[in-house]
Amino acid sequence: MDGTRRRQGALLLLTLTVLALLTAMVLSVVQRPAPPTAVQASRVVVVGVPGLAWSQVDAEMPHLARWADSGAAGNLVVRGARLVTCDADGWLTLGAGQRAAAAGPSAEDPEGCWSGVEPVTGGDAPPGGALVPEMQVWQEGADGRPLDARLGSLARAVGSEPGLDESCVMMAHGPLAALGAADGEGQVAAYRAGTLTEWAGPSGCPLDLVDTGTATAAEIDTALARWEPQLPEGSLLVVAGLSDSQVEGRAALHPVVLHTVGSDETPGLLVSTTTRQPGLVQTADLTATLVDVLGAPVPDHVAGRPVTVRPVEDGTVDRLRDVGAAATGVSVVQGWVSAAVLAGLVVVLGGVLLALRRRPASRWRTALAVTGTAAMAAPVAGHLSALVPWWRVGLGDLPGERSWWGPGVALSLAVLALIALVLLVAWGGPWRRDPLGPIAVVAAVTVVALGVDVIAGDGDHLSLTSVVGVAPLRAGRFYGIGNVAFGILSAAGLILAGCLASWLQPRRWAAAAAVLVTGGSTAAIGGVPVWGADFGGIPAMVASTAVLALAAAGLRLTAARVLLIGLAAVLVSATVMVLDWARGPQARTHLGDFVQSALDGEALGIVLRKLDQNAGMLVAYPASWIAVVLLALILWGVADAGSPPGRAMAPLWRVPMVRSTTWALLVCWLVGWAMNDSGIAIVGLGITVAVGAAISLAARVTGPGWVSEPTTTLVPGDAGAPPAAAARA
């Protein structure tokens, strides 16, 4: 390809990428859903069912299934202080409005579950109430964990009064329900020992918390049908799987159904501003909802927000079942599926390299280049895998009957098929003749795929159920761009920007403009609060884009310009966070919440906690050291051309802008790592994308010449020059 065709191709690829993102923006505005409605009730009964699954609702609970179809339903994230949430942990989390666990700092088995003894009545317990003696020990355990879990927040917020008279606000029925109703000292103002199947009926309090004990799903459904007519019209029944199944011993999403007695309900999905995903709420959101329905202000330390209901068409439960199964399945199979795909790519790469040693023909170099782009495409294929309903393969009907071998194989095949599809696009056109062509196409596909999903998706974000998504079961993040996805997106965006700048040389103004448009779009996808809302994404992308744009413009990276880049990154980040904060507490994301924390004097604690979590990742996940070592080797090689890694990378610097792009990637990874609580994921996934691109490019610029175009003369540019001394040829 000559210089003119390269420039035309660069402008066409940039135009198509921007048009795709703009189309997604228009769709996100045009397809606005109906506004959600608030939850209101004169009386609330919360029934907690351990390990409840949609398959149980379908097979054994016809009344609950009918309520889910006709009323409001969602998937509940039950995450307590431990990944697998015990029954006691779930009820304590409901009572605290924050992740909690029935374990103290000196517990003999901190990973085990509370045995569940009967709360004490009489003695120090309030009249008509009960006492949970372990509450103080559990609070000490909560104080030793990063999150500010204040046990008993629900009881303190609604202001329960002792006794069983008409002035009572909340009553617990059963020992587990007592954990949710107890205050910080373990005092349960109103208590009855019987669980749901032994329930003596509504207490007359505005709020009843009911434990189902050891009852089966069918027995629970029968009891719900029996007691519904005895509830006053307008009462709200909340049936929720508050904990994970102890039989399966794994985390999962669980059903939560809201049914208003005697009301003509409209099918809807539960919505919370903490998840921003219709149909997905947290246990802490139920806490906030109960407080709000009872007319009390929600305490600031409660992590949840009151849920609302978004009207939807038919098929609510089918949609929820799919999301729940996919999110649960990903958590089970993603480790070995990722390992299987990686092992396959390594085997292919090894075979090609072995063939190259024996037969240095151009076709084997092409095979190596294709393998490199396959590795580069693997992350976006993992993201797009959520489009394929792999989780429906080989599932049993009930919890305990599920075998994840079938879904695991189906997911692996889906990822491999999507890699092949991306390769077909990357290598199926005339752009394959240019060494950067397939790399740029894979990068553009990655930016568009992640960008369109983040911008246009409304409750259907692929990141919820993809193998490289936000992992909702861990309750770390539910919306926007997580660190894994940002690592993929940022690397692809910078590589695409570098390819465009290389093609547009020596027209430096055009090259710099292409970098700014591409990098700015990537920064917007990752950082705008209503899209990616990534805390450290904006400064990382602003700084790295500026470094690459200066190199494309042929400007040296002086100390003054480094300072200006840093100030610009801080200013842009601060502006975005302040604008998000100005939207108000119900609309703002965690970016605006950080501004409020700064105003409240709590910002330093948040920063220190993030730094501690960032450092803890290296201890908790020893494999993350691989990313650290690779990062150090790349930095060494780019900074010192005479070093062993520098000599290995030297052939890549023959291509204009490649070295500057590598510097920009390093800036992005270092800033992103420092600014995020699990920032090493940005480094690891970014290196995965970049190494795939480097393998593809190296296969075509080493040896006797270009594979498909051996007589091509490279456009002069920054070959061999870091951004501090961008070429002025």
C-alpha cells in the first residue's frame, strides 16, 4: 500500500469507528425506557429463603412464579463479607445495609458459617424481644474489614420500640430473622420463635422479617399462599433468596420478588442506582427500601439505595433466569475456559515458531501474524461471548443437578468461534497487505464492541455475563467499565491511534488529530459517568493520549510538557467528577460520590483503602506478578535499546509511531495501575492485547522483508525514537 492509500484507509477506519460510537449515542437517547416507579406499601413482610433459585420457583413454587410474572422481580446480589454468603451472613447484611458476616476477628473458622443457635429470650433481652449475644463479636470482625458495616443499622433507622403492642415497628420471626432485626448491641425489640411454616400471622407491626427455617421450596410456597389473604390490602410481600445455597457451596444470583397484596400489578424489573442494571439489586438495596417505605431517612452508611420498578413487557422471569445462570456460570467456568483458550493459542504459537525455525517461508510468517492477531482478539471475543447463550447447555433442573462441563465447553467454543470471526474481518480485505492493517482492524473492532455495549446498552450490558466482565457476584462493580474491560479498551484504543498516526505520517497535524480523536473517544467511553464511569480511566487515557499526540506532531516531551500533561489529566478528571456530583445523590455514580467524600473529609481514607487493596492484589493473586514482570521488561526494552529486551523489540521500531505507541501504553498502564484498587488487571489485560499486536507486527517486519509486500519502503517517522525525541524527518 502506498502512502496515499494508507492515509485514505486511516481516515476511513477512523470515520467508521466514530460513526459506530455516535450511532450508539443516538440509540441510547432515542430508546429511553419508561421511568421507574417508587415502591410504596402500608405494611411490609420480608421472607428470606436460603439459596433460592429460579429453577425452584419454576418447579415447586407456582404462587411465587405467578407473582414474579405479574409483579416486580429481579436478581439479588447477596454478597456478604465472604464471597459465598451463609444464611446468617445474608440476614446480617440485610440488617447492616452493608456487606457483613457472622464471624469475628478471633473466630475459629472465619470461612465457615454460623451454626445458628436460638436467640436468648428473657434475662437481658427486652420484654417480648430477644438478644443475639454474638453481635458484639461480629461487629468487631466488621470493624477489621475495609467496608464500614454497622450491624443493626436497619433497627436503628426504623426506630423499633420494645414490646408487642401497636407501637412496634419491626418484628422478627425465627432465629435468622432476628439477626436482621437486631440493633448494634444484639437487642431484638420484638421476636417470635416460629418460622414461616409455623407463622402465627402478621404481628401488627409495619415490618415483619420472616425466617423460613428448613422448609422446602414447596412448603414455603404453600405457606405464602396461605398467609397472603390474611395480609391487609396494599401490604408488600418481599420474597428473597438472601443467601447462597450451602448444598452447592458457590456464589450465585438469587430471585427477589415484590408482590403487592390486592393490587393490579404491572410486570416490572427492580432497579437500583447502586447497580444501574434493571433487574439487578443488592441486599443493601432492600435495606434502604425498607427504611424508605417506613418513612425514615436512609442512613449515609447504608450502601444501598431504595429500589424502584421499571415496567417491562412479558418475559421478565426468562430474562432474569438467563442473567442469573450466565453470571453464575461465568464465575464457575471462566478460569478454566480462559486457561483453555490461552493454552490453545500458546500451542498454535509454539507450532508456528517451530515451523519457522525449519521452514522460514512467508506463509509461516503469515501464520505467526495471524496467531498474534488471534491473541489480540481473544479479549474482545471473551466480551462478545455473552451474545451466545452458552449457559443453557447441559444444565439440570434444580440446584445441585447442574453440571458446568457443558456450559464450559460451549463457552470455550463460542470464544474460539468469535476469535475466528474477528480474524476473518481483520484478514479478509485488502488492508491485510499492510503489516498494521489487521492489527488496526482488531483494535477498532475491540473499541467499537466495548464502546457500543457501554453506551447503548440499557440493562443488557454484555459485561454482566461475559467472561471478561464485571463479575457481579463479587459485588465490586455492576455498571460501566471495570478494570479488566478498561485494560482491553485502553490498549486497543491506543494501538488503533498509533496505527492511524503511522499511516498519516508525515502529515503530522493529521496524525496528531487522529490520535486525539481516537484517544479522546476511548477516554470518554471509559470515563463519562453515564457510560464507563472508570475512576482511574480518565487520567490514564488523557496522559497517554497526550504523550502519543505529541509524538505524532513531532514535538519533544519536555519537562514543562510533562507537567502540563499531568495538570490536564487532573483537571479533566476533576471536572468530570464534579459534574457527576452536581447531578445529585440519586443520579451520581461513584465518581460524584468521591467528591462528596472529599467534602465530608473522608477522601483520604478512600484513597488509602484503594492503595491497600491495590497492593493486596499482588498478595492475594500471585499470578498478577507475571504482569508486573512483563511490564518491567517492556519498560526496560523501550527505555534501553541495547538491553536484551530492547534488542528483541528493535525490529518493531522500524514501523513509524510504534515506539511512541509503546511509551503511551506504558503511561496508561502505570497511571491506571496507580489510580485503581485492582489496577494490575489493567496492566495484565492491556499487555495481552499489546503482545498479540507485537507478535503479529514482528512476524512481518523481521526476516528478509515484508510477507506480502517485500519491496515496501516504510514511511519515515519515529523509528527508534521515544516520544521525548519524536522524529522530525
